[in-house]
Amino acid sequence: MNNTKPALKHWGTIEGQDIYLYHLQNANGIGVDITNFGASVTAITTPDKEGNFTDIAFGYDNLQGYINDNHYIGAIVGRYANRIAGGLVELDGKFHQLTVKPGGYHHHGGAIGFNKKVWKPTFIMNNGSPSVKMEYLSPDGEEGFPGNLLVTVTYTLNDQDQLIVDLSAKTDKTTLLNLTQHTYFNLAGHASGNILEHELMMPLNSYLPVTKSQVPHGEIAPVNGTPFDFKTPKAIGKDIDAGDEQLILSDGYDHSWVIKGENSDELTLAAQVTEAGSGRVLTVYTTEPAVHLYPGNALDGAVGKDGAIYTRRSGFCLETQQYPDSPNQPHFPNTVLREGEIFKSKTIFEFGISK
């Protein structure tokens, strides 16, 4: 059992609010750093097959990097992650216009999403492992969303080499909710260049095709016979530039795969990624109904930790979440949260070595 209390470092202030950097470490030496700005994971240090520890998560050296960031690096994204076409939603007979991008869709929580908010942190013990719990109260009307929404994320690092992300939320008015964790991984090391040779397995039978605005058009399409079939492990880059219409529309993979057709508390295997050179394996389990693969198509050379340059396709995200555009797609799982209800979600990032 790991009873080490998370280390604490004062990282700066924003408008008089203190920003901290926390360090979780387990009995096997794996470390995870987290800041309460954006409830962001800033580093994940794991061993390779030779026992050498390397940071495999994108991040910045200082707080200013996160203030300037426009790639959602490491952050919790909300109130509604991914896209909603038009941004006009009806809840209980009332219409609400959400903040939209120039393309005419709501994206990743709006102009100033949860990734740019200061969260309230506390230490807790979670099943015998030290954790950092963070809360953010999103006020009624923020980015167009109704309801005062209290969101909690708890990060726990256990001795089974699992980073557990527990999300919960409650509201005082009917609202919409779709949260995700947006860490970029490179299992060879965060500064190791492109991830196209990383081998990905997703035991999932269908995905959500998108329009030119990268919003799902409503079809739930089978992956069989398409570049979206990862049921058998293959390199992320094997088909990423194939002449498939969906890949052309999105400049590569930037799609959600269906894990299940309705909301439930059941943990399900979403994905497993292996990097042959280091032997590192990342396995993702979640209660969410979808997982969105984003292999960093739009990364543009941001300067990260230790001077690392995060170029196109040098990191990947596996964003466990609801189906995008659910408010406009009645056959998608429901993303409405009502007063008196409690939203809960769990995602596990498990770190290992290939056999």
C-alpha cells in the first residue's frame, strides 16, 4: 500500500488564486504530476523494458505554458467536450445558445473551457492510495450552459500502476455534460517525435463518421473493411493517410469509436497501445460509451517541457467521453443532467510492459 502524501509545489497565481503542482508516486516508482489549473496532468513517468524511467505525457515547464496552450494538453475538458453542431440546444422547452467557433459548432466547452479554470484542490485517500481531488463550480450561463454545475475530478495512482480518473458532477438546473481527460501520450517519451509506429488495438466494432466540420452526422458505421478497424493491433500510422473520405475530411483520425450504446457504470476495455522500442503498454478502461482517438494532427510545434517541440502527430489522445453532438442526435446516449441527479464516470489508464 502506498501511503505517501502527494508532494506540493506552489506554481504561481492567477488573478489572486494559487496554482499548485502535485506529485503522486506509487511503490513501483511511477510518478504523475497534476496542477489545479485546468485539473491538468503535467507529467507521467514510467519505466521502459530496461527499467529506465521516462516522462510519456505532454506538458509545459511552467504555468505560463498552460495559460498560453491551445491544444488542451493534459486538461479536463468541459462543460461539453468535442462538438455540438450549431451550438443551439433545447432543454426543458428552453433554447440555449452555446459559444460557437467560426465553423458554427460548439467545441470543447467554449471560448474559456474547464481547461483554463482554476480548480479547488484537496488531498484524500482513495482505497488506500493517495489522491488529488479537484472541484470547479461552473456558474449558470457560463459559455451559454444553464445551471450552476459542480464538477469533481479525482486522480488516484495505485500500486497496480493505474492512474484512475474519477469524474462526478451535479447541477441545480437541467444542463448538458460531456467531460473528458485530454492527455497526449508518446510511449517512447514525450519528446520522441511521431507516434505513427505505436501499435493500437481497440476491440470496437463501430465508429461515428463526421461531416466536414468534424461533427458526427448521425450514422453509427461498422469498422469492418475500413481504416477504422483496430480490432487486430496495427500501427496508428498504417492507414492514417489512406484515401478514405473520412480520413480526408479530418486530416487523419479524429473520430469517436463506440464502446457501448447506452450509459452504464460498467468498466470496459477501450484501447491498448504498445510502443515496441520501449516495450511500454498503455491500456485504457472506461465507463464512458465512446473513446475518441486524436493523434495530434494539428499539433504545430508548441514548445513543451525541456524544450521539446510537439510537432504534428507526435502525441496521441484517447479521450473517453460521450458521443459528440448527442443533443442533436436522439439515438445517441443521453447527455442531459438534471437537478438531483449525480453524474459519475471512471477511466483507468494502466501502464505496463509488453511480454
